[in-house]
Amino acid sequence: MKASAIHHHRSTHDQVLLSRRERWVLSGRMIAAMIAAGLLILAVMVRWLRPQEAELAQFVATVAALLVSVPVLAAALRSLRSPSLDGTTDLLVATALIAAWVVGDLETAALVPLAMVIGHAIEERSLLGSQEALAALTDLTRGQARRLDVSGSVEVVDGDDLVPGDRIELRPGDRCPADGTVEEGRSCLDTAPITGESVPQDVAVGDRVLAGAVNQGGKLLVRIDRTGTTTALGRVVALMQDAERSKPVVTRLLDRFAGAYLLLVVLAAALLGFATGSATVLMATLVAACPCALVVAAPATAVAAIAAAARRGILVKSTAFLERLASCDCVIFDKTGTLTEGTLKVLDPEALEHRPRLLAAALGRASSHPVAQACARLVTSAEFPRVTDLQEDPGQGLHAHVDGIPVALGRATFLAGLGIVVPDHPDHDGPLVGLAVEGRFLSWLRLRDTARPEALAAVSDLRRLGLTRQILCTGDRRVVAERIAADLNLTEIEADALPATKLARVQAELAAGRQPLVVGDGINDSLALKAGAVGVAIGGRGSDVAVASADLSLIDGDLRRLGEAIRLSRRCRSSIIMGIVFACGWTALVVVLAASGVLSPFGAAILHNVGTLGVIANAGRIIQRPFGA
């Protein structure tokens, strides 16, 4: 709910990091409430101990009532300009206060808003700690860094001063202030605050380092790639803030009936007051009907779910996507970089002796072509032979002298053009290159993009969750797609698919009444990600375009997070339903007690707060319970 005197804990969907002004306002209201409480106690003591000073007691009670009533009335006026269900509470309590002033019940005029302010101050501290969580995430990138200048000397700078291209030194115990790539060294990193992975991750030259990760091993030299809000951690904070601002669907639905609810309650309370001849019953009924618990049920649960997802490295752009994920009944996968590693590997590298492997790796390092880079990974040693006289035919092959030895690497036609006798090539569905040393053909190198280690478990988990319709949609050749599909037990394949083809497939699923979950990582997946019921980008490896087009992102790219996200979404949905049912039942009970004269207005305010805290406690279970397989 918006900030107000009687509901100053604000709606969780409107929560962002509190500004200094907002903190002063909240502190001021609490101080005013405490002063009012003291004055009320003084008024009661004066009336009890010195009955002859009744006018003084009345004056003190009036001052106490004014201290807490004026902010309530101001909030009610603001609610009239922007009607909503959360503003209904302001209006109902304001109406009760006006009634109390009219009949001269100054104690009630002070006690009701006082109870609301104190109760909602407790709720503010109980709302899942989302403010503190965001502040803690932001603090992960604050601090100093050891930046290397051109001469190689180290200077200590503030982490906010780093820019892409800077090189920093990470010693054991240091926290990385930005996203980068390891240029020198080997170590292990604690990435739990960003990806939720409890096991430290080993990193070496060429591996990615995320902002907020803590170096737990050896010294690393890291080249900075992204800083500030463009880092993975920066996107976590930004998306959590955006998600907190968005209203769940059920909240938007309730807002539509805010005016009708307000009118119904005011009329019912007026009829009760007229029938019983009791202003106290009228005031108690108005306070009891305040829909605070109902308003907070959905937003509190949604924000708790988003916070829980962020802890596991799942970024949710909006509560609407989290709700929609629970209804997904089929999944469309991209292949390259999504279900597969996205990088070529040489099969059976042990078939080559060490010396030929070293020559092929040294020659492969001289080219940026994916096939050459795969050959470069045949050897991890930092001591490579010297390459001279390099000549490359792009897309065909390259040859050079490696430590003075002529070495060639490339397609059969390329090698034949160098006068090398090339044998028949083996049957293989992936890239195939030949290696020749000193003019003699030595071996075929078979390359392949293999399925990611967790892909089979992730696909099986989704099938257990009811997403049995699973489609592999790839721009690659059918023979390659069929091999990956067979490895992962996928039966439906769309091969040779252009971006428009993928989009058409998603639209066909939607037209058939299905809710497709679309998973991809590349620019060519962006249209399909945007069109699906829910789009999930592989954030760790995917393109920025894919991440921007998707509704959810997996920071570390672990496909097993898909099943976790669906479980969380379904738990969030059931928790919202449970919270709304409880809120409606509790409010109805308090209204009945107030209407029957059992509760005073002050008692109704106390029970109102109890119900709201109960809803928040229900939402908190989302964070406390694990949601893995």
C-alpha cells in the first residue's frame, strides 16, 4: 500500500529502497504516535486521579487525537484522488475518526489510528526484509579494487571507478566488484550470493567472474567486462526493484472493485449504527472492514517468491510472469548454447599423441574460427610452440610453421590444395578437419557440440512437472538435432529453423490453447522468447538481446533452475490463494464481532493488524521452504 499514516508500511509491490525523505516521514509518524500514546495515558491518569480536572484531561486527549488524526485525514484525501483497494483503508478509518470527533469520543479518535500506526510499523519490519535484501545485494559490489595500470603497477581504486577494459588483481578473500574474464591464474570462487550455488566454482584463464563473487583460492588477474547495473548482480537488483513495483494480477482485479467495496461498507456500517443507536458499533464496523490483509496477501507472497528466486540465480522481470509460469504446459527449447555447451569440442583427443596435439593446438590459437579454437583447447599448457608464416583461408583451413615444422589444419579440399594426399573421411554429423604435419596427412579431428551435463536431468524434471510436450527447435541440421534429441529423450524436432520459423512454432502452440515455456540464449531466439507464454534466457551465456526479450533469466545458465522456477511459481500461486482465503475469512469474522458489539473500535484495529501479520507470515513460508526437486 502507499505510504500513509494508518498504512505506512506501503504495498510490497510499491516497495523500493527507501529514500532519506521517506525514512524521515516514517520516523516522524512513529514519534508522533509515541507522543500521542503518552498523552493518552496522561489524559486517563488525570481523569482517574483528579476528576475535577476533566477539562484538562479532555484537552490532553484532543491533542493526542490531533497528532494521529491529521495524517490519517490527509492520506484519505490523497486516496480520493487515486482510488484503489489499499486506499480504502485510509478512507474507512478516516470515516470512523470523523464519527468519533462528531460524538466527542476523543479517546477512540486517538486509539484507533494509534493502533493502526503501531501495528503497521511492526508489519513494515516483518515484510520479508526485501529492503535489507536489496541493500545487501548492492553492497556486494561496493569496496575497493586493485587495478593494474599500463606499466603493470597496482593502484587501489574505488570499485565504482572501474570501466570495461580495466584489469584488476583478485587476491584470496577479495570480492570481485564487477563482471570480468580471467586472464591469468586459477582459483575457486564463492558465487552463492549471486547464483545460489553452494559449491565453490573453479575458474581458470578464459572463465567468467561475476560481480559479488569471493575469491577463495589463488591470485587472479581479471579483465573487467561489465560494471554497475550492467553486471549480472546489477540486473538482479534492478529486476527485483521492477518486480516489487508491479502489481500481481489478483491485486489489479481487486482494485477494480475498491469503490463498490467502500460504498457497501459505509452503507452497512451506517445502517448498523442507526439500527443499534450506537456510534461505537458504526466505528468498529468501519475499522473491522479495512481490507489490509486482503490487499497485502498477493503482493507480499509475490515479492517473497521473487526474492527466493533471486537467491537461486533466477531473475524474474515481473510478478505477472511468475504467476504465468505456473500455467505453462509445454516447453520449446533452442539447441545450441541452450541444451548444448555452445562450443565445439574435439572427440577422442587421446587418439592423437601429445606432440601432434600440441602442434594442432598451437596452430588453432592463431585463428578465431570456432573450429580452430576447439583445436586450441586440445592442450591447456601455457607453453606453446612458436607459429610463423601463418596463412589462413577463412572457413577452409590454415597452415604455418610451428617451431619450424610445416603444419596444416582444415577441410579435405584445403589440404588437397596444398598437395597433401587425403584419405576418405569418416562418417560424422559434425565439423570434420584434417591435420597434416610435414606434408603428410596425420589424422581426422571430429568435432561436436555436446549436450550440457545437466540437460537430461532438467528435461526429465520438466516432464515430471507435467510439461510432457517438449519440442527441440533449432536452426541446425536435422541430423545434428536428431542426435541431441536422442541424447535427451526429445521426440519432436523442428530443424533448419529460422527466427521466423521459431516464432511461428510458438504461435502455433498458443493457437492450440497451450501455454509454451520458451528457452533460448541467442539473438535468433529473441522473437520466440517474446512471443511465448513465458520466455527464459540462459543469462550466463546468452546474448543481451535474448536476456532483454525474456521474462526470466538464469544467471548461471543451469537448466535445472527451470524446474525450480516452476515449483516456486506453483507454490506462490497456492500461497496467494491461501492468503486471500484467510484474509477474507478473518476480515469477515472481525466485521461480525464488531457489528454484534463484541469489539470496540480499538479492538477491531488490533485484530485487523493480527490478520495482516498472519498473511505476511504465510507469505514468508515461500522463502523459508526449499523448492528444489
